Amino acid sequence: MNDAAHTLPNDIQTLQRLVLRQREELAAHRDLLDARDRELERLREQLALLRAKRFGRSSEKYAHVQGLLFDESELETEIAALEAALEAAEQAARKRRAAGAGKGSDKSPDAQDRPPQPKPRRAPLPAHLKRTEIIVDVCDEERQAMGDDWVLVGYEISEQIACQEREYFVKQFKRCKYVRKSAPAAAQASAGSVAPGVIPDALLNVPGIKVAPPLPVMLPRAIADATVLAKIIAGKFVDCLSFNRERKVLQREGVELSYTTICSYPIQLAERLEPLRQLLYEYAASMPRWHLDETTLQVLQEPGRNAAQKSYLWALRAGPPGSEAVLFHYATGRDYATLQAWLEQPLEHFNGVIVSDEHKPYARLAAEHASIVARGGCWAHARRKFVDALKGRRHGSHAHLIIQRIAELYELESRCAELAGAERVQRRQTLIQPWVEEFYALMDELADTYTDKGLMHKAIGYARNNRASLTAFLNHADLPSKRLAVPMVDAG
């Protein structure tokens, strides 16, 4: 027996109080260890998510998807800070005794139990592209050596994609000019002396001279034709090609257009195309469903605003497949007043449903306008949060399981796609309602399993808190289970 045993009190009550105090200290120590374990898990999740955003391929196919878009330097700083915090936490964890066995139910099977990954296959080139056949035959000497014993039976076919660069050309408008044979000699001399296509205004009203009226063009005073304007606008807002780079492309062709001139084209076009914009809003208002979204946008050198201030680009998508209209609205705010002011006029003629994420102004918009029959949530948003949570987790985790369950929902919904109206609602109630009950029973079961700082807890909380909007499609035939991706323009 060591010397410490001789220092223990002999009184039983005192010994009991000592044991109870040590138990309390041990429980507090275990709570501290559990908190450190949870912090380590949270840091690992965050680090895996940031690394996936920095180095990995996005698992969500929304090139224009909303979410947190990190500047590269900010992302590197964020990763470095998390790595330092994780290293410090792991060093502290290594100093304590090894944790006991049994780490919960969120374990995956060994790597050898994973299903084999299919080999990637190259997708065929689009069938609508023009094919130019290039016949490749053996050389003449070899054909002569083959003699008459060989016959052509077919071809070994392979394909490569090719392109022909856009050809720039000049449209030269020649407006016919006529002079009456009996016109005064001075008028005939004046009409014949001017340069081709250049008729002074003074001569247009001279008796005996007639000039064909000018053709209508998109921007009468611009040197750029409508086709060049369309290329510049599509290059900027679809292909993310800056106006300065477009200017350099034109320079290679010997065409000099200043940066200021190119920047003025969208403003002039917006004024010219205002009637078309009004028609697009009327078309959207006549549709039974709107898909709404918004994203941040940085605007440089905007009068009265700092370049670091956030601006927002709102978007509305409406129309059946193949005839969709996507309308954008720039604003400095993201609040309900901005949304209400933008859609106030279209809502006067709208009667249908809207699909959005859980940004609060959308819910308020649906609540305060009787023309909005219902608002549906987006399962793609819910799924994306579980995708973030599975970064760094092995196959077989709860995150993987939930993503598989959501895939089942998409498959069930596809069985209802060919139906409409009451038949679609009835099919959804039969096929999908049982899935919904099982899914949310799983959410309730897992709600207390994960820490309040973990990504899984946030994903589960999102699904549970927004059950009403996520399941609204069960009772409304025009509501889909997920919102269509709304393409956003590049802010660069």
C-alpha cells in the first residue's frame, strides 16, 4: 500500500463526500473531453468543406448556384486558419488519454466493401452538329499491292469536334438615289458630286431628287451591327468575357472600338429593348409558376456606393421547358421592400405558385399576396447542405444515407411527371407521402445525434424547420419538388 492510502480519512462519511467530489470532477473532465471531440469534428468538417470548394469538383451541377463564393485569397486564409486551429486542437487531444472504443453509429465499412466505381465514358458529340466526312484510305502503293482480292466493306469511324472562327465583315448600305431627268442642272450636278451613300440633308428636299430611306437598325449611330452587339452581350453575360477582352478580339481584326463605346452599348440596348422587356414580364405573369432567386453582385465605381458594398441580382424564371423566360433585376438591397417593388406590377396579373429557397422575403411575399396560391421550397437546397456535411466523411455515413434517400424522392417524383392536375396530386400522395413520413422520422431520430455546431446538425435542422415548404408540392400540382436552376450572370 502506498503512502497516499495512509492520508485518507477513516471516517466513512468523509470518504463518501470525497468519492462524490471526485466523481463530479471526473464527469466535468469527461464533458470537457467530449466538447473537445465535438470541436475537432466541427473543424474537420469545415476544413474538408473548404478544401472541396478550393480543389474539388462541385458535386452540385449548378454552375450559377447561389451560396458563399469565396475570393481565392479569402479562401486560402480561411483554410490556413482552420488548419492551424485543427492542429492546435489535435495537439491538445493527444495529451489526454486515448478515447475509449465506440465512436457512434456514423461509421463506414472498410474500403474493400465499397462498390466498384464505374469507368468514365466519353459522351458522344451532339447529333445536331454538321458532320464533315474526311475519307482516309491506304496509300496508292499499298492499294496496288492489295490487288483485286480486297473489297471495301465499311469504315472505322472516330470523331473530333472542330470549329470555324467567327468571320467579321462590313455591311455597306447603299441607298439608291434618283434624280429626275427634268431636274435643274444644278441639282443633277450636286447629286452626282457627293460621295456614294452620303446625301446631304439639304439635297433630300430638292425637287427632282429621291433617296431610298435608311433601313432600321438596332443602334442607328453605332458602328456595330446587331450581330456584333449580340456577340458582345452574350460574351459578357453568358460566356464571362469582359468588354476589355472583347475589344482586344476586335483589335486583332483591325477594328478599333474604345472600351467606353463598348460599355455604352448595354445601356443603349436597354432603352431600345424596353418594349421587349415589358412583353417578357407580361409573358411571365401569364405563367402558372415562378422560380425566384437572388445572388450577390459586386459593382465597381457605382455612383454613391463603395466598391466593397454588396449589391444583388434578383432573378425570375417562368415558362414551360423550351420556352422559358429568365428576367433579372439589379438592386442594392435584399429585403422584402426590394422584392415587393420589383414584382409589384407583374403580381397584379399573376395567379399561380412560386418556388424559392427559404430567404424570408419570399415567404412574406407569398403570405401577403392572394395571387400567389402557394410557395414551394427546394429539395436541391436541402440536399446541398447534406452534400456539404459529407465532405470528409466515408461511405456509409448518415450524410450518404440521406442523400440516397433524397435520390429516391427524385425518382418517385419522376413517375408523376407525365401527369397533371388532380391526377398528379393523387399520384404524389400515394407514392411520395409515405416516403416523406419515413424521411422526417429519420430526421427526428438523428436530430439529437449531432452537435449544434456541426454541418449535419445544420442540414437536419434545415430539413425539419422547412418541412411545410419542402412538402407543399404534395398538394399542388404546379409545384415541383425542387426549384429549377436560375442562371446568373457573371459579376466580373
